[in-house]
Amino acid sequence: MSTFMQFITTGLRLGSVYALIALGYTMVYGIIKLINFAHGDFIMVGGYTLFFTIPAFMKLGLPGWAAVFIAIIVCAVVGMLVELLAYRPVRKRGNNLTSLITAIAMSFILENLAQAIPAIGPDPRVPYMLFNNDIKIGSFSISVATLITIVVSAIIMIGLYQFTQKTKIGRAMRCVSEDKQAAVLMGINVNKVIIITFAIGAGLAAVAALMYIAQYPKVTTTMGATLGIYAFVSAVLGGIGSLPGAMLGGIIIGIVQSGTSTYISSSMADTFVYLILIVVLMVKPAGILGKNIGEKV
Amino acid sequence: MLNIKDLCVSYGAISALKGISLTVNDGELVTLIGANGAGKTTTLHTISGLLKASSGTIMLDDIDLQKTPAHKIIEYGMAQVPEGRHVFAQMTVLENLYMGAYSISDKKKIEDNIEWVFHHFPRLKERSKQLAGTLSGGEQQMLATGRAIMTNPKIVLMDEPSMGLSPLLVSEIFSIIKELQKSGITILLVEQNAKMALSIADRAYVLENGKISMSGNASELLNDERVKKAYLGA
Ligand SMILES: Nc1ncnc2c1ncn2[C@@H]1O[C@H](COP(=O)(O)OP(=O)(O)O)[C@@H](O)[C@H]1O
Ligand SMILES: [Mg+2]
């Protein structure tokens, strides 16, 4: 029983982090049909920001986790700059392929820039450990980090969904993602909506970074690459462009990884992740919650 | 109200509009008729800022529309019902209507407009919770029209509202257009269905290969031999 609960909580915890990151992929894809390869690197930006700001916050007598607000701002600014300086100009003149190449290039640029900064350097950094105690309920114990990760992610996801349904700017996002031309005719400033989407997606990556380093206290310049791939797979599995899809996909990938590691072998975890991805895409090419609508011309 | 002078628009090397001029006065219902590919949609897209002109001027009263970002134009009272309707398929009928009111902050005005739309399109009221993508073509046309009304326009540009609709629905839509005019809204109606358009319009322009070939009172054009031959199948 306790092994089973452990497997579920670990899966949910991993899955919540993937889901938070997957939301960023799926929102940007939904709105400009671009797979933002640099999205994973926003986690790295968040990771280093936390590495530097958590100790600073604690020195000031503030709780370490509150540094995440700085990380959110830094990531949002980086996300907006990437859109403003690279993606938007390329999108204006090029096509989907040129945009995709730009995104790949942006990912390498961010990683290399980070390596070039002396304070970051090539070696991994070990951030301050947050939430490193356990809560015991009978024979079952759960780490505070796990609990916080699951609860906070759930709140953020519900909040984000409500945001897209109920707020003016959220509705504008849905319009832009469905039909840019009609959105303009409604008086929606499409470029503004796109840049807000980048800011939100990158901000979520900062939250994911906090959750992640609470579990694996190591920050490297390439940490976004692996995490980014799992999150991207989550987004595709759930149906890229769909917010509930990204959440579901993330949780499934987390559970599968945790289950394989617990009951089979951790070295098999990736095999199962990609196997499930392929099987789902064979049965439902648009992903579990994806809508199979032909691209509009 | 709307004044277009020597407008030229091209898609890369293809020139779609070769210097057209037209005027729509306050309260008028003016139609722009022409065959497929004549440049009607290009004209409307350029007016509403979705396309950039290579030369010419577009004035809405004393506002230079070419210097106005496309999403701002709506604030000056110009709405468009685009060709192919372009309703937000994943949103409900009601959500679509509220999107039309995106740039209006007066809540009372929004509710009044909703009431107006539901009064004139009772079918939209019945289906207000339904996703727009599940509506029939005629209902989508009503929704696209209602959504434009929600922007509180003084002038509406309509691009082939009759496209793909049964004759019965076409007359229903056209009687609504006439009613819009009666309620004080100026209308520029783009149509391939010349007969219907000319029968409700005050004045008309004929567009051929990116140029205005004829213009005048709608009733006169309806009886013009050249128009009859080319557009009315007589
Ligand atoms: N996106 C485009 N790229 C290139 N040519 C276009 C494009 N859109 C329209 N055209 C051309 O411009 C001309 C006018 O098209 P359009 O304004 O759509 O005509 P209409 O609405 O009267 O049927 C046509 O010859 C058409 O082929
Ligand atoms: Mg057309």
C-alpha cells in the first residue's frame, strides 16, 4: 500500500511540473502555431534566478520560496523579449518553418548565453533546499515539497482555465487562437495578446522551476532541454493547443514514469513514455483532448 | 461618411485593385457588385486595415484609416461582417456576441445591443448556449451580423452575406440588412448576387478586374442593359 501511494504521489508531483511547463508550450502553440523550443530554457532562466534570489531573500528574513515571484518576473520578461526581438519579426516575413528554426536557434542562444555568464559558469549549481521535511499520516509519509507541488499546480491550472473562460483578455486569447482575422475585426490587439501569452507561459515555467529544484536541487544550463522534452510530449499527448490536454498529458507522463520506475525499472521509464505517446498518436493523432480540425488556409 | 480615392492594392506582383474611388454617404446602403475575383474582398480588407494599400486614401469622416491600426478602427464605428462569416466556432453564440462588444465598456449599451440582436434574430436567442461551429450556414451569417451590431457601428461592411444560402434565407438576411439601414446604420454591401443587392441598395458600384466600371443609382443599374447582360443573367 505504501509503495503504491508513493508511486502515485511521486507521479502526481512529476506530472504537475510537466503540466505547468506543458501549458506554456500549448498556449503559445494555440495562439501562433509555433512549437516554442526555447520554452524549456525559460525553466533554466527561472532556475538560476531562484539560485541567486532564494539566499538573498532568506538573508532579508523573507521566506525563500517567495523568490519565485522574482523568477516569474524575470522569466516573463525573457519570454516577452524572445517574442518581441526574434519571433515577431521572423513571423512577419517568414513562414512556419522559419519560425520553427528561429525557436530552435533561440533555445541554443539562451543556453549559450547562460554559459557565458561567469556567475553561472559551466558547472551545475546547487540551490538552497526548500520544503525539505515530511508530513506523516499514519504509516504514510509525504514530503512537504510534494504536497505543495501538487496543490499549487492544481490551483494554478484551475485558475488559468478560469482566466481563459471568464476574463476579457483570456477570451481574447481564445479568439486569437481560433481566428486572428476575426479577432482583429472585434478590436483585439493581436500582438498584445500574443506577448501576454508568452509572459504567462514563461511565468508558469518559473513556478515549475521552483517545484523542480525543490525535488532535484541542481541547476544547469541545459536543465530545460530534458524537462522541456517531457513537457512537450505531455502537451502533444494531451492534444497540443488544449489547456486541459496539457494538464492531463503532464499527469499521465508523470504517473507512467513513476510507475515504471517503481514497479519495473527506472531505466525503462523513457521507453514507456514514448511508447505511450506513439500508441496514443496512432489512435488519436490530435492527442487525447485535441480537436482534429484541418489547418485553416 | 466613407470616402475612398484612387485606391491601389497588390498581392506581391499581382495588382488586385487598380485605382478605385467610391463614396458612401451617411445613412446610405451602397452595394459593390462584381464577379468572383473582381477585388471585392480585397477592397473591404483594405478598408478595415487587414491589408495595406500601395497608394490612395481611405477616409472615415475625418479619420485617415490607413494611419489607424486595424484593431482600433472598430472604435471609430466601423464593423465588418467578413466573407465566410468567421464566427468563433469553439465559442457559444452568446460568447461570440460578447466578443463583438470587446471594445465597449458601457454595460447597459452591451445589454441593449444583445436585446436588439435577439429581437431581430430570435433563432440566435434559442441557440445562445450552443457552440457557433454547430450552427447552420444561415445561422452563422446571422451570428456574424449580430456580432458586428454588437460593436455599436455607424457603418457596417458586409462581404457576400448571401453566399451559400438558400433563396429563403437570402431574403431573410437581406430584409435584416434593410432594417439595419432603417435603424440609422450606414451600409456597404459587397455581393455577387447582383439582383438582390441592387433591389435593396440606394446606389451601386460595379467592380471589374480591380476597376470600377459603372456606378449610379441602384434602380437605374438594375435596368441597365450591360448590367443585365453581365450580372443578372438576362
Ligand atoms: N492572398 C492572396 N494572394 C494573392 N492573390 C490574391 C489573394 N487574395 C486575393 N487575390 C487575388 O486578388 C484578386 C481579387 O480577389 P478578391 O478580392 O478575393 O475578389 P472577390 O472578393 O471579388 O471575389 C483575385 O484575382 C485573387 O486571385
Ligand atoms: Mg470575395
